[in-house]
Amino acid sequence: MMALLCWPAIRTCAADVSVAGGMDPTNRHFYSWTVTHAGAGRIVAVEIPHYRGLVFTVPPGWSNADVTEPAVGSGDGGVGRLRATAPHGGGVRPGESATFSIQLHARGASAQRGTVIVELDDGTRVPVTNVEYPGMEPWLSRHMTLVGMLALIIAVLAVDRLRRGRAGRTAPPEAP
């Protein structure tokens, strides 16, 4: 059973922490994750990567005041981070789960895989890999219209050049 629970977060089975979830299949602008703790101590903070997050929802009593916005061209793929922290003495206890969610701006993000950081009350930071999060769309997806228009212009120019080249190669009419 634990192997199935930890499958999306293979690296974290030893720490008894798993993160399941990602993009809502009925609404691509909404992501939700359930963090489950089966070890000792408490989970007191969770860091989730995001791109173009608009509304962040955390468990009751938790704070989401530490939100970094994506910085395009920063070398991190334009990814910001949401750091949610539990109130003093609170957190996710062993055997419990907590749900976190993000609603995105209308466009510009796509589902990607990355690492969520879960912090325990003893200060241990557990990286949970292979978690689906809203990331920046690939360059080609963001500029598909421009690439398509350039391809169309090049095709029209090539056809025009071919037509003009054939017209110039026809033999002149012979004089009687």
C-alpha cells in the first residue's frame, strides 16, 4: 500500500512524505496537491513551484505570505515559489494530510514536473520529486502564431520566386 501511495513521489518514501495531485482534469487553470505525512514529527512548511499563480489556497491557519513571483530570464525557467507555513505548534501530523491549491491566470502556463519541498518540524527539508506543477509554456508554444506566420510568408515568397523563374525561362515566340 505504501509503495502505491508514494509512486508519484518515489524519492520521498524513506521520509514517509508523499505529494499527490497536479492539474485539475476539468479546469487546466487549477492545480491541487495533497501532502500526506506517515513519519515522525510534523510537516510545518511546504514550497510549491508555480508560474502565473493568481490565488493560493492553503489549509486553515496556515500562512502563504511568502510567495515569490516568476522572474523570466532568471535561469530558473521563470518559476516562482509558494511557501506555506503552519502556525506555531500546528502542521501536518503523522497519519494526516493537507491540501494546497493554486488558481492560475488565464493563460501562459502548462503542466510540468518538478520538485516540491516539504519541511519537517526538526528543520529537515524533504524534496519530493516528479510532482506536476504549473510551469512556463515552452518557447515554441508561446510563439506558435509568429512561427506560423513566418513560415507562411516564406512559402509565399518561395512560390512567387518559382513562378517568376519559370516565366523567364519560356522561349520567346519565333518571328515569321
